Amino acid sequence: MKTSRGVTIADIAVTAGVSKAAVSYAFNNPDRLAEATVRRIRETAEQLGYTPNPLARSMSLGRTRTFGVLVPQPLEDILVNPYFAVFLGGVAATVGEAGYSILLVPPDKGSVERAIGNAAVDGFLTLGLEGFRPTMHVLERRRLPYVMVDSEPMEQVACINVDDEGGAYAAVEVVLRAGHRRIALLGIRSPQRGRWKNYTGTLQRRVTGYRRALESYGLTLGVGSVRLVECDVSEAGGRMAMRRLLSQRHPPTAVVAMSNLVAIGAIGEAQELGLRLPDDLSFVGFDDIPQVRWVRPGLTTIRQPSHDKGRLAAGLLLDLLAGSTPPTHTTLATELVTRGSVGPAPDNSNRNDVATPRD
Amino acid sequence: MKTSRGVTIADIAVTAGVSKAAVSYAFNNPDRLAEATVRRIRETAEQLGYTPNPLARSMSLGRTRTFGVLVPQPLEDILVNPYFAVFLGGVAATVGEAGYSILLVPPDKGSVERAIGNAAVDGFLTLGLEGFRPTMHVLERRRLPYVMVDSEPMEQVACINVDDEGGAYAAVEVVLRAGHRRIALLGIRSPQRGRWKNYTGTLQRRVTGYRRALESYGLTLGVGSVRLVECDVSEAGGRMAMRRLLSQRHPPTAVVAMSNLVAIGAIGEAQELGLRLPDDLSFVGFDDIPQVRWVRPGLTTIRQPSHDKGRLAAGLLLDLLAGSTPPTHTTLATELVTRGSVGPAPDNSNRNDVATPRD
DNA sequence: TTGTACGCGTTATCAC
DNA sequence: GTGATAACGCGTACAA
């Protein structure tokens, strides 16, 4: 039982003594009506406190002027990372000009698929999907355009990615060059639970970059003192991982993280445990969150253009919607930003390793 | 001309040889149908690649399961502030459990009112509205429940606020106690363009707190070397303001900002200009963004529970929607967090002021 | 299980 | 040139 049926176009039509169509025209196509009629209709609408029902309008028009941003984790987990805000800012900048809104679409009771089905949007932007097969299937079913960001590039699917492999390669190369051989890679918690050989998309590309860099120095991921540890993408996740790493027999002398947030957490933990940076421990991060410049020592990091990713992805989605473009693939460059968090490997830190550079 | 009319409930009805109603029941009320029928309907739905249209469903049910978060500025401006992400995280935590989504609602071509009209939501959360009268009018028209956060408390309107006045008082008191008399207050760019006597809501409460603290030391805002400067809520805004302040004849010895982001920008600028903290210049911030702990020296700040604001606001909106609660007002406490950014006023810094404490 | 009214605005078609 | 009529979009839910 509804207590207050909102004022509808029909109410105005009756009160003003015109048809529903006239009311609609008075707002959307005033030229078709006599000026006096338009005025009268608008006045009665004003008096009755009429507000068009956006749902009904969307229903008729067949579009919502809303884009869904699909994320694979609960929003409260993702929002802690400024990286997401930067990306979203890029999306918003492009989408806002076109008069579109942004619907945040986290998993519904753990299911990304269910969430897709419930979202009243004109298209989707997906960010960092890992197990993307079933998700894509549902996306295709909805017959809505979508752009995948940070995923595995697929034929006929619009994708925006960055050069993760190159960035990852550069990140590890930095510490290898500095003489480090006991290296911990701080990954991102994934459905694969550490089995990096099963990675896809962004994670896979990064691991490939790591491995290539390691191999050029004769090292192998997972062998000896080079290991990959998955952790929550948060400061706490970095701290926890760091604590575990430092409690081991041969703790790493360098830490390469897939996320600045994780790197900063790890740095905080290391510092609180009395280690000095970069003398005792070196760090490399990944991302370009603006706040990284607040930390001391400066964090050497792989910059990726998150804001541009958002802008481009949103622009591409608008193009797809307009039907003016085929689904394209774009890969943006990453860039090594050198600051103070990487130093030479401590003396004698490599006594357990025989690896030497090949090149 | 549509190229691909999506599969609808009617298509399935025809193919499966049943009525539309049966199809609907097969998904939402299977017990009313024979098992075999349900199975047959679901199978044909599967084969045809049916996806329910969320718009049509919302239309029927009269609810969208979406909340709109109304912000008074373009999203890309607001998203740079981690404060917003924290707030949104609180909203998401509460709203997600209830199966609701979040629609971000920035001004549409500069108009908050237009944006309200276009949003297909069940209710609104507003954040930091300044010129709120016309906005409220439009909100009321839509006859949707809404909760105002960081605004001027109004009768019959659900509001969540923090003790801005107390927080502001404490912020200024800290630097007054430390002997500072040349104090710059870094405000937030508002439609009032610096005329703080016209402030309402959060800004008004903060200025009131500032003034009360100043008065207890015989100082007056806007007189002598105590001034309020509005600036963009961003690091750049803080930097710009700081640069201007330091170029004046009698630069401040203490800076009290309404935002940590602004404070950090100002600190960065001051440091780059060769000033040492807190010896040459003291700073106090406002907010509780997590990343504030990354800056050195530690920023003394007024902590406000942004995450809780989001949680409570969303919870209140859910209650309003359920009709189980009247619109209530809640004020959360603020708290002074002392770190290293406030030091004693430099000697002879007060030679231009005669003010002394009264109490 | 079915038929059908309903929610609400848009727009093509038709009449004056 | 003005305005009305009615179909449409798509699922839901009540009466039969």
C-alpha cells in the first residue's frame, strides 16, 4: 500500500485539461505546442509538484545514461586504495561531460554475475576481473557494451591495459641491478591463492615480467630466496606480509610490490621493526597514487596512468554506445620512477645464492 | 532502429508455450508452478539467453535498490580527497549488506537539482551541501527519503553531522596555547567566496569554533593577523594558499586547515620554501584520512569519523525507507590527535599583536 | 496457470 | 499548427 503516489504526467494532464502527450511535449518538445498551452502545463506541473520519474523515462527511451563500474570485490575493500579513486576520477571526468552517471557495481552476495544482472546501466566498465570467463558470459548476455580494464585481452572485447609486463620487469630489474638476490614479490590476493602459474590478465603479465627479469639474472621465481607472496591490497596486508617475511630464516633484502598501498604498509612495518631504508631493505612499488609522495624515503615505483585508464575506458565505452567504433585494445605505457627506497644490497646478503647476471 | 531487441519474458512465454506470468513465476515464485513447468521455462530462458531487464523490474516493483550519493562538485574534484573514499566505504559497507548499490550523483551541467531529477534511486545521501535550500526543495518534491551529511540540521530532515564547532575550537586552541598569534585558517572554497559570515552548516560551525577559540584569547577573526583563506580542497589548493600567505608582510606562524589534504599541500609548499616544521611554522589539519600517517612530521589533526558517518547515514536511510524511523539528527564526536606538527611560536613573532589570553 | 491491469513517460499516427 | 489517441517498453501480481 502506497501512502503517497507521486505526481505523474497523467495528474497534470487531467488538471490542465490536456492529454498526457501534451504534458510530455511541454517539457521535451515545446515547439509542437502553443506557447500558452506550454505555459499552462508547466504551471500546473509546478503547482502539483511534479517530478518526472527517471525510471519511466529510461524505460521509454531505452537508456539510463548511467555506466556501471564493475569491481570484483566489496566496495569497502576497494575504496581503501587511492588507486581506485584516481581511476574513477578519470572515468568521471569523461563520463560527466557526456551527462552520464556512475553506478558502482560490487559483487552481489559474492556474485559478480548477479550484480551485473541487477544493474540498470547502458554499459559496463570492468576493473581487474580475474576469473573473467563466466562474468564475460553474463555481460554478453545483457547485450550491453562493455570495456574491460586490467584484464586479459580478448578478441572482440574492448580492453584497456597498461604494460604490466614491462613495468614488472623494470621493477625487479632495479633491485637486481642494485645487487639484491633475496627478493620478495608482494602480489595481490587472487582466487588462485598463490598459484601464480594459473594467473591470467594483469597478474599474469606482471608475473611474466618478474620472471623474465629474474631469469636474465639466472634466478627463478619460487626457487631459493625469490618468492611471491599474495596479500590483501591494503596497508594492513603489506604489514602482515612483511612481518611474516622478516620472521623467516633468510629474509629478503628487497621487496617488490604490485601495489603502492602494500609497499607502504610493508615499509611501515619494516621501519617499526627497526630496519632502516634503504640500507637494510629496499622497496619498489607499483601504481601512481598521488599520496605516495608523502612517504619518506621516497618510494621507487612503477607509475601507471590510472587516471588515463579511466578516461580512455569511459571514452571507449561512449564510442561503443554510439556505435562509431569497433572494440579496440589499448595498452598504455608504464614508467619507472626512481626515488630513495632502493639501495645496494647489504654485504654478504647473497651468501645463499650462486646466481650472477648473465648479460 | 534497434538491431538486437533483447530477449524478453514474452519471447520465452511464446517459445515455452506458457504465459508471461508463468515465466515470471518460474523465476520469482517457483512454488506456484509445477516443477516440470519451471524446468521447461528455465531451460528455454537459458537457450534464448534471457536476462531480466532490471529497469522493467524496478518499474514494476517501485524500487531500484540503489541509493544516490549526492555531491556538490564534479566527481573528479571530490575523488582526489581520500576523505570521500572513506565516507563512501562506510556507506558501501552498510548498503552492500542490504543488497543496495551506490549511484554517484554529481551536479549535472553545474546543477545539483537537475542531477537529482535524473537519478533513478530509492533515496539520497547528500554530502556537504552548502546552498541547500533549492536542493532540499527538489529533494522533497521527489518524495524520496534522504539523509543529509555535513549540512545545516533541519527540522524533519534526517541529518548526520560531527561536532565541527568543538573540533574547530580545539584545533585553534592548540596553536593558541603554543603561543601563536599570527594564525591563518585555511577554509574550503565555497559559494560564499570567502564571506564567512554567510556560511551555513559545516563551514559555519567550524568558523564559529574558530572564532570562539580566538575570542577566548582576545583575538578576532579577520582582524590583525588572523585571517581565513578559502582554497580548493586539494594539495594544490593548500600549496597555492601557502605560497600567498608566505609572501605577505607578516606571514602566519601557525596554519589551521579545514582539510588534511589542504594542510598537507601547505606543508609541502612550506617545506620546499625552506621552512622547518614545527620550528618555523605549525600546522593543524582536519579529517581522518588514513594516509595522513604517511607524512612527516606527523600532522596534528582533528579526527572525525568519516567512515562512521557513511555507515550511520546509510543505515538511517535504510531505516527511513523501511518506514521504521522518524528523521533523526545525529552528531558524532571529533577528537584532537596530537602529533608533531605543532610547536611553540617563534620568538618575537607576536610583536605586532597585543592579545593575551583572558582565562 | 492464465489473462490482464498496472507503473509512467515517449512518440508515431491521426484528426481538426 | 495544435492537440489527442494509443501503442510501446518489460516485468509484476491480482483476479479468475
